[in-house]
Amino acid sequence: MRNDRQASESLTASPQSPVSEPMEERDIARKTRRSLIASVLGAGAAVAAWQWIRTRPQEDDLVWPLRRVHEFNGKISQAVFRPSSRTRVYPFGSAPTNPRVNGRHGLRSAIDLSAWKLRIAGLAERDVIFTLEQIKQLPRADLTMQLCCIEGWSILVNWSGVRFIDLLKALPVGSSINPDALPPYVSMTTPDDEYYVGLDTPSALHPQTLLAYEIDNQPLTIDHGAPLRLVIPCKYGIKNIKRIGTIAFTHDRPRDYWADRGYDWYSGL
Ligand SMILES: Nc1nc2c(c(=O)[nH]1)N[C@H]1C(S)=C(S)[C@@H](COP(=O)(O)O)O[C@H]1N2
Ligand SMILES: [Mo]
């Protein structure tokens, strides 16, 4: 009996295919049906879940489940941030020249570059004022690094400027500046207040954080943030504010242009 079946099956089967092919085809058909049903149900569940998420009450302009995800991401980037860790740097000058421009918030108002001054608030009773000439007297730092935009692209840029920590050391009050005693946050804003970023002080004091006045050894163009912009390699591009007018140390977490529009406040890399 067993031999008969084997014989008839081997007659219908083509030489190369296994004897049990018809069985396998049935199996495949069943599995395909099952996976189709599963994916329809799965897609339905995903749509229902998304419907649920997007109709939740908002917190800071974002539905609360997504806000929790951002807070979780923020906690992770805070937990993994180490002042001693360094972003990868490249030989200075190795980036292609004329990097692309992205974002012009706060750059559209007229600016008299020769009259520009940087104002630093929140450290001493009186604000401290720097001219660009004074900033250029400070130790120069050259840095070729990758600017990463949250839109998903990144570019290498040859930056030059002064380390933010070196500028703080040059403050009149700053000869005795103790990074641990500074207020926990820093706010940076364009002169017209249209664009503004909030930073945690440890990231701002990171030795790779620059106040840059040059790209490719040339003064910044208006579109790249003349006369002075932030280069903060431990954060996404959105935090690298162009055309800084005021830097203020604060005890409360400062507002941030893209965080106000739903992005993660820390936006660490
Ligand atoms: N003032 C100001 N700074 C800004 C922006 C902006 O719109 N306004 N855009 C940010 C974003 S999203 C990115 S990716 C970088 C781009 O810098 P770049 O134009 O010099 O390449 O600038 C950041 N700094
Ligand atoms: Mo960006």
C-alpha cells in the first residue's frame, strides 16, 4: 500500500521536484491566506492605534503619547551625553566648499553687520557685550564636522570660530567661571527674536561647541548666519542657530523654536 502511493506520486512528480509538492502548494496557499488575513488585521490595528494616538489631548502642541516618546528620547540622550565624548571630526578643510543652506527664520530682517554686537545675559548683574572684533581676538578653533539635519540629510562643513567655553573664560566675571555653578540652561536668539533655541548648559560648554564666524576660511554669508552662529556637533542642525543676537543663561528651561512645534527639546545626537 505504502509502496503503491509512493509509486503513483513519483509518477506525477517531475524529476527535480520533491514528491510532496502538491502538499506544499496547499500549505503555501493556506499560509498566504493566513498572512493576508494577518496583515489586514495588523493594518487595521495600526490604523486604529494611529487614530487613537492622533486624537489624544495635546501637551505642548503634541498629542500626549508622542510627547511621552519625545520625553523618553530626551532622557536617553541626557543619559548617554558625556562631556568627555567627542563627535567625529575630519581633517580641517576636507569638507566640500559652499555647503547647502537650510532655514532662514530670523535672517530675513535687515541687519547692519558693522553695528552688530553679541549680548550675554544671566551671568552678571549687567549684560556683557562683545563686538565681532573682540570675539575674533579670542583663541581660534577650526573644526570640520558633520551637520545633521532632522530632515534626514547631513553635510560636512569647515567651520572656524571660538569655543563657547573659551568665550565664557574671557568674560570679565569669567576668570573664575565654574561650569558647575552656571545656571542649567542657555537660550540663544536671533536679533529679531524670530528664531530661538534652548540648550542644556553641559552641551553648550562641550569643547566642540563653537560660536562660528567663518565657513571655508571666509566670513559667514547672511544665509549661513553672519556674523556669528552656533555650531553644536552634539545636537541636530535645528539647534545650530544662525545670526545670534543674545545668549542668556537661565534657571528655567528656555523656549525653543522647533520644540514649540513638536520636536524633541534636547534634539541630541
Ligand atoms: N536663525 C536660524 N538658524 C537656523 C535655522 C533657521 O531657520 N534660522 N535652521 C536650522 C537648521 S534646521 C539647520 S539644518 C541649520 C542649517 O545650517 P546652514 O544653513 O548653515 O547649512 O541651521 C539651523 N539654524
Ligand atoms: Mo535642519
